[in-house]
Amino acid sequence: MNSKERVIAALNHEEPDRVPLDLGGWVTTISVIAYNNILKQLGKDREVGFFDWLRQNADPEEEILQILGVDTRYVHVGKPRSWKFAPEERENGSWVLDEWGCGFIKTPSTLYYNLIDSPLKEATLADLDDYPWPDPRDPGYLDGLAERAKKLDEENQYAVIGNFAWETWYERAWKLRGMEKFYLDMAMNREFIHALLDKTLNLHLEYLDHVLSACGEYLDVIIQGGDFGGQKTTLMSPEDYQEFIKPRQEKTVELIRRKTKAKIFWHSCGAISTLIPHFIDVGIDIVNPVQVRAAGMEAKRLKRDFGHNICFWGGIDSQQVLPTGKCADVESEVRHVIREMAPGGGLVICAVHNIQADVPPENVLCLYDSVKRWGNYPLSKDL
Amino acid sequence: MDQLKSSIVQGDGAEAVKQLKLLLSEGYDAQVLLDAMIDSLRGVGEAFSKGEAYIPEMLKAAHAMQQGVGHLGPFLVTQGGKKIGKFMIATVAGDMHDVGKNLVALVLRGNGFEVVDLGVDVSFNKLIDAYGQEQPDILGLSALLTTTMPAMEKAVNEIKRAHPEAQIMVGGAPITSEFAAQIGADRYAPDAGAAAKTALQLLNKKSSNPN
């Protein structure tokens, strides 16, 4: 069984030869600092630069993916023609205006760029039509896209993952408005939030149509998302989720289904166990990152309640175990997640969210080694 | 009075102001009205802590409270109204997340505290200088990232070294009560509703043990 078959079996709720491993996507990759620490740990005499400017993440190299035993390979869009990463050094740090007009800053003490200016913070409904929205069909997005996807498909070795979150229509909306204003509007200016989400959703659907027309046929999984959870509960009420979000998730799924047979991966941080039935209902196949330290997100419970209808992707705690634990703790966490979530397939393992700069390289290596040791089917009784 | 209280719970600032005008004209004491609103906001804070209210509802109630307090302000001043305590708040160095911190600040203001908000990514020097200048009753520190938890520990240590009497509360997604105890913080609050409750406890403790 090769990596591709392994991932596909798991996503079809069947037991492959071992639990598949992931690294390299929008929200399943690694900080460039942590990545370079791994290179050093492995005795590689090189360092890489960032791939994702916003989060300062690396694009893991083929050699390292093979050493770790990663079963997925990503296809990323090309660089847009209409926008360039052009940081401007200002007194308080490095500023970047992204393609949506949102301002980001990286100060000397921060590890990545953070939202500092939301261009629609004062906007009214009428302003939305006049806003200079980015071009979702920028031809640059297709540069190298179909070639890479087709090559991976022909090689038939690894699961081919379309990294097409485009920061998602939900994240875009709150970044344009500012998070606090966005959530206050959700209570007080609902019409505006509907209009703003319609704008970002329609652009997102255009973008998806554009990139999936080029490579949809080669994909096994497509990455989508939007964060709806905090540490203790969802960020908004169940009623607001159903009014503002679910119908737009449905539209997203509907378009994807028309363009590709790929399984749909939805990333939402936080305590979202109450939303998972809705995710299933709209046709989402995979939920990520399975933030096990958030309330109600215990591995055993999620598997019991939802495991027949949705797959789990992630699961290795990054809020305590990975940054502060020892290798033995990481191994114990991996065993726990495999024991609770691997039976019957439906599980792909990686860290809960991108591996941050404070995770020791030994712990990353230990995570991948532990899955190779304990993730073989039939599952060990000693787990 | 019930309508005033309900306007805060519903997050209807305009209605709160309308009710306040009416009640003031009927001769109600401004402090009594403020206490009634504080009581309502605490109720929303408790519902938020229990997962029965969410960020939009909490923000809306806190904003309605702000509007109400804004209207009451002049009446309180003329009657000698006073803030119950001074709370300084900051997101620690290296961390620029502010929604949780802002929510705590809003709810504490709504609970009668004077809040000095230092913002995000606050350097140790800035924090120590501001603490010395403002002499708050309580300092609240927030962090969302595991990578900035060490900065929270350093901030607690430095403040406590310079001001051993400092009362420090911490919170944020990866923070736990164990971590708070380990770094020498006085209290941990898991959310904005709990933060208000905890701040009041610390304030009471302080007033019963002034030294």
C-alpha cells in the first residue's frame, strides 16, 4: 500500500496499513524557525526561507517529507500577477498590505505578521460595492498549478492535496472589518455582515472555480476552512452559525462537488463539537485540526459521536504537549489519539495547527516516528 | 428599573439611555442605576462563562453598558461617583491578539473599574514604566500563543520584583490555572465574565488587607 492508497483508504473510513501522516498544508505545516531547527537536528547543513509570508511558515522539502514518512503532497497556487509581497520597513516594524488591502505588521518581537489595519472597519453597506476587491481569477494563480497536480497524479504515490483556502471567505470578512467590529456587527449590524460575507464568499467561489478548472481532476483532498471556535465554546451562537455560516458552507461544498471528486477538508480551530453535525450535514468529509485541548473536543468523544460520518485530521496537541512536553509525552499523546480515533480508519495525523517556533525538533521527529511505530493496522493491543 | 436591566442584557444602548433618562427624571440615584446596570452585565458575563452567551452578545451588552455609563457619567461626578478600582491590562510582548483582552477591558469597565489598556505586544519596559506611573490595583496579562507564554512569565516576574505587592491576573487560550500558579501570577481567569468576578475578589482581598 503506498501513501496515496493509505490516505484514500483512511478517508473512506477503512483501515489502511497504517495511520496516514500529513505535513505541508495551509494549517498543517510548520514555522520556518521550527523547520530549520529540524534541519539542524537532522544534520542538514542548510536553512530555508519562508513560504507563507503571513505566518512565516516553511514549505517542507521532499527529502524531509520522506524522512518523516508524510503521505500527502500539496499543490499551491502560483503568485498573483496583481499583487507583490512588498514589506515596508516602518518605525514599529515591517508592514505589508495584502492583496485585499488589509495591513499586517511584524514587529521585532513577533514571530509572524499580524493584522493591524482593517480597511472596511468604518465601511457602510454602500461602500462594499466600491471597494477595490482583488481579482479571484488572477492568471498568476494557475502558474505551474495543473502541471504539479498532474505530475503528482501520474506518479500515483502520494495523496494530492489542493491548498486552496485562499485565507477563506470567513477569515477574509473579519480581517477586512476587524475582528471585534465583525463580532459586534454580528449582533448589531447583521445586514452588513451578510453583505460582507456574500462579497467574500462570491469572490472565493470564483477563485475556486478558477483553480479547480485547472486541476480539480487530479486532487484527492481540497483544503477549506474558517475558524468558528474559541477555547471554551463556539465564537458565535448556534443560531448565528446557522444563519451566517452554514448556508455559505453549503454553497462552497456545492461548487467544489461540481468541480472535483476530492474530499473536502474544513479547518476550524477551537471548541466546535456542536458544529460537527452541521459540517456532516453540508457534506464536509474531514474536520481539522481537532483541537483536543478545547472544550468538548476529546478524541474519544468525537470518534464515538461523529466518527462514522466525518474524518479527523490533526489531533496532536500543540497547546501543551508539543511545545512543553518531552518525547515520551508526545509518544503518549500519539498513542492516545491512535487508540481513540484510528479504529476503522477515518484518521490522518499531524499537529493541531501549524507547528510553532517553540516546538523542539525532537518532539516533531518523535511525533512522526511514534505514528510509524504505533499507527500500524491491525492496531496494537498495547496502545 | 427592570427595563433598564433588560436593555443591558439585550445589548440595546439606545434603550438603556432612554430608560436612564426616565429613571433619573423620576429621582433615582445615579449610583443605584449604575449598580443595576453592573448587575445586569455581570449576568451576561456569567452566561458567557457558562457558554450560554457568545462573543457577539457579550460585546453588544458591554457596548450598551458603555453607552449607559457615558450617559450617567456627569450625574455620577456631581454625586461624587467613583471608580471601584484601577485595572491595567496588556497583551504580552510578541503577541498581537487583542479580542480577548478587549473583551475583558470592556466588561471590567462595565463593572465599574477604571481600565488602563496598554494595547498589544507590550514590551517589558513599557509595562514596568506604565505600572509605576499608574499604580493600578490589578494588572491583567493576556497571551494567545504558546510562543508568548514565556513573555508572560517574564512580565509577571519583572513586575513582582519591582512591585512585590502587585496583584496580577492572567488569561488567554493556552493559559491554565496551573501555568498561572507556576509563573507566580495571583489569579487565572478563563474568560471575560470570570475576569470580572476574579478582579472583584482581588479588590476585596486588597481592601481587607491593605498591606
